[in-house]
Amino acid sequence: MGILLTVILVPLAFSYVEYYEYALVRDKTTGTVDSSQVYTRGRYMLGVTKGFLTYQADAHHERLEDLTVFSSGDNNETVGLVFNIDIDFTFFLKQEEISDVHKDLASSYRSVIVSRATDAIKNEAIYISFNEYFQERRRVEQRFRDAVQKRWETQPSVHCTLDQFHMGGISIPDSVANKQLDSRVQSESNDKEAFLQRAQIEREQTAVEANSIMLESDNVLRTANAEANLLTSRANSTAKQMITEAQINGTKTLLQAAGISDEDHMTAMMYIRTLANRASLDMDVSYLTPDSVIRTTAA
């Protein structure tokens, strides 16, 4: 009988911890847990009345699908958008804090850890604009990772460390997409109207400047014409004066050379000269009669 009991009870006295587990000793009869020592993989002789309460030692993989977040507005005059993102992450329980996990969280540790990660991501998302999710994806992912790790370390701690963290797909609800599209269209329409107004102002300013230039140009032309007319008039007057003086001097010289000093002869000479200078008269002096009458022939 003793041998039979030994054969039966000895195997039952051994308890096993797998390589992917942490364990605490639990009394099978009372349900109490001894958290003074954390056991890793191996075979231990605890007795028939004791066994192990195990926790996962390898990576815990969690996936948050279609997590609803609210983004920041691009500026102080716009509000953010509601959309959904996918998050994948893994975490490890700290071996030296397994007893604290049991005391603080017990079997609900996983849901508490995931809940805190979700809160951290949502709280950080409100400071990130919608465009950053596409233009600076790596930086956004790092911000989420840092926020989750910081939230886990906030007291009371959840006694784990973050391992892998990845931000997956981003989906926008149709209602939000339509609203965003309407907002973009309205923004483009506003920009178009502003551009048209600026163009109209530019055209009016250009017309004013062109008119000013034309007026200035006309004024310059008028001034130039007036100055040119004045110079021409002065030149003509000067020329006439010079011609008159030349004629006077030439006549005087001619009379002196011809020996004409009598006033009547001078008058006759001047008369003949005047007739000869008329364009409508073709006159030839043929001879002089003894009575000093000038004989002419018709043109």
C-alpha cells in the first residue's frame, strides 16, 4: 500500500512551469497565493496540495482595430477630424514584478494594459493634425509609442514594457470624408474668389498707372512740341533777321559799287529788285531808253 501511494503521490507532488510562463505558488485547498518568489521554466516539487498560478512570459500581442481617434485642427480656426486607425503592439511582463501584477491586477492585467494603451493613443491623437498621419507617419507612430510607454509607467504601474509598436491602416468614415471634401471645395472656392478680387484690383491699379503714364507721356509730347515750335519760331525769326540784315548790307554794298547815291535812283533800284523777287512775275530787263523808262517783256 505504501509503495502504491508513493507511486501515485510522488508524481502529483511535482509541478511544471513552461518556458513561456512565469509562476507563483498557489495553495490548492485555500486558494492563497505566495508572491514571495517568481518561478521560471522547470519542474518543482511543491507537494500535492500546491500548484502554480501562471502568467505569460513571452510577448503579448494586441491589435486595436478601427480605433476611433480625433485629430487636431490644422490651425486655430479649424477643428480636427474623426477617423479610425489600426494599432499593433507587443509587450512583456516584468519578471521581477510578477508578484505586483498579481497583487495589483490579478487576471485582469491584460485588459487594464490594453485600456491604458488605448487611452494614451486617443489622448495623444488630439495634438496631431490629420495631414501629419500621411506626411509624417513615422513621427506620429513614435509619438504614440512614447505616449503608451509613459502611460504605463504612470502610477499605479502596470508592470510591463512595450516591445513592438506599429501603426497600420487609416480609414475615414464616408460622412467625415464628404465633410472634409466639402470643406476643401469651400476653401478652394474662397481662394478662387480672393484671387479674382486681387486680379480685379491689380487690373484697376494697372489701368490707373497706365493712364498716369499716358498723361505723363502726352504732357511730355506737348511740352516737347511747344519747345520745338518755340525753337523753330525763334530760328525762323533769327533767320529772317539775318536775311534782312544781309539784304540791307548787300543793297548798300551794291549801290555803293554801282555809284548810285541819288535817292530817286535808289528808290527805283529797290523797286526793280522788289519786282524781280516776286515769284509770280517773270521779268527780263531788255534795255533802258534815254528817258530812263524800263522796258520789260512779258513772261
